[in-house]
Amino acid sequence: MKFLLVIVSLFLFSLNKAYADDFTFTGDSSQNGFYSTISYLVNRADIKNLNNSGNKISFNMGDVYGKENFLIGNEVFSIFFNNGYWRENGVNEGTYVSVPPMGSTEVVYQYWNNSGHDVDISEIVVAYSKSNQERIPLNSFLEFSFGQEFPGQISFLYGGLSRDREGLFREYEGVGKVGNGEYGFKVLDRLTVKQPLEILDVKAGETESGIQIFVTVRNSSFDDLDNLTLSHKDASLNFSLLANEEKILEYFLPIPESNEENIDLGNFFIENNQSLRKCSVQGTNFSPEFDKNAVSAFSYREDGGWIVGALIGPSQESFCIDRVPYIISSDPVILSLEKDPVSEGGGNSLEEMDKAEDVLGVQDLSFVLPHTAFYPFELIAGSALLLVLDGFLWYSVFRKGKNEYKNTFTKLCSKSWPHSSKRRL
């Protein structure tokens, strides 16, 4: 009997050891028993309010898709994991959302500790792209609310091999100590889809062909915007914008019958019928071969380092955010009709001034006549200089006259008398 108890004890010990978490000793994530992943969740009520909150954007609520965020607390997370793999196919439930610009999705971290002992998770890193090349385009597509960008790449040990995962990462505070068998969730971030189309300027003026309108638009994203349509009353214009391109659009409206100086031409609308998807994970078919790009979340265990979250499947892109088609509207376009100003005293009209300019041979409004008048300082200095010169002139004339008289008298005396040097006048 004692021998049988020893055999049973050894058997149970071997089973516990087989299912024990050896990550603490090896640092190999394949021997980790702390399971984790993320989910993308939406709040349909908040998104619906975007249509009615004065944001000048409209969309079809039927295009909005995603798991509701209030459902997350009703789940038992242990059912989702099986040896590190996501039990469900995971291509829809919590891994795909579609929202309009300015719509948001919550990133929720889910975990279950099946390691056989307490685990302390101090840091969480979430991958939002599959490569480094997607960093800039993704930052122009999404606005992050919490966490901070994780520099570089994630390095970890799996199956005895050192591996590196590239992409755009953001790091968040961990969930702390988790007891064996415990599970839970934590909201990490709120991702808002950006509106890439900007209306920079609108100008309207009256011409012989009608009301001419110029609209300056810009694509503030790193993704092309194709097949855009601008519509304003009976006018319609199709155009496209390259990444970060700015363009001036021109169209005409009929001249309205109105005597008002400021005419409200109403709003124009720009419709983007194209959807755009950004994904962070490439799923796997659950083959024995480990695929690092199928991992969406990484957790730092204080007893051994980085561990990978659950791999997603099947083999297709997952953890995706779609920007659905939408329409934006402008402010009311105002046409200002300015009348020619006329002076109250019967002064010249603009037309008469133009004729006067034509007579003078001046047709350029920027023409400026040369300056000929002296300034007060120049006038005073010139007058003083003239007075000095006038004094010198009169002095020279006086001296010259006196000397000429004297010399002339002397000459006459010398001619009239011989030996004039001996005589005196």
C-alpha cells in the first residue's frame, strides 16, 4: 500500500512538473504559463454622436463594426487560451473594428495566469504595425491617447532561439502581481482615427461666367486619397490627393438674384468613398512553426524578462482598424459684392481717376512720381549757403572796384609827367 502511494505521488509530481512554468529558470517564452493578448473594442453610442455633434462629418452607422466595450467584463479569459494560442479564430471578435474619422477604439489587455505561481507584470508593450516602414504612415492615421512610443524592437527568447519583432510599439504600465489562476483585463489606450482631409481656404468672386469659387484642400496623411468628390449645389468636381499634397480646386455657380452685399451660397461637401485599413498582426495557421508577426502583445515578467502574448489565427491580417467612407462639410460660403465708393463732395470716381492716369501715361497703380520738393532742413541749409555766397560776392566786387580806380589814376600820372617818380600828385 505504501509502495502504491509512492508511485501515485511520483506520478502526480511528474504531471505538475510537466505543466509547471519553467520560464523563471530558462527565460524562454515558449515555457511561459502566463497567457495574454489584446482586444479592440468600440463604443457605438459615442461613435453615433459624431453625426450630431457639430463635427461637420457624416457617415453610415451600418459601416461601423466592432465588439462593444461593455461586454469585456462578462468574459472568463481562460477559455480563450490553449497553450499560448487563441482558441477562437479571432478574425472578428475583438480583432477587427471599423470606425469613421474622429471615431475611437479602446485597446484592452487581457490576461490569465496559469503558471502555477504568482507573476509580476511590470510593463506591457503592444505592436501596432508589422514593420518599421509603417511607423510614419500609422502615426498619421491614428492618434494615441496614453502610453509612450517604445524605441527600437522587442527582443525575446522562444524555442531556444533569440528573436526580434519590428514595428511601431507603445509601452504601458503593467498589471502588477497576478496570483496563480487569476485573470482580468486592463484598458491600455484609446486610438482615434484621424481625419486626413483639410479645407485650408475658400474664396468666392463674381465673374462674367458666374460665381467663381476657389477651394484649397490638403491631404495631411501619408496615404493617397483617391476618387474624392466635391459637390456644391449643382456643381460637382472629382479629384484625388497624393500623400501630403495640397491642391486648389476651381468651380463655378450661377449668379444668384439678390441685392444684398453678402450672399450666403450655402455649404459644399467633400465625399471620400474609399475605406482604409491598418493591421498590426499577420495571423498563423497554428502550425508548430512559431511566427513572431502573429504576436500582438508582449509582457515583461520580473522573474525572467519578455514573454509573448497569444498568437492569433488563422493566416491572415488581424488586429485591424478600418476607416469607413465619410463626408465632410464646409462652413457657409459667403459672396461679398462690394460697391464702388463715391465721395460725398462729388469727387472723382474710380473710372475718372483711371482716365486721368491714362492721360498722364501712368497705368500702373504702383507708379510713384519722383520727389522734387526740399524738406525743411534742406531749405534752411540752402538759404544759409546762398547768404554766405552773396556776402563773398559783394565783398569781391567792392575790392575789385577800389583797386581798379587806384591803378587807373596812377597810370595817368605816369603818362603826363616825365620822371614821374620824382613828382608828387
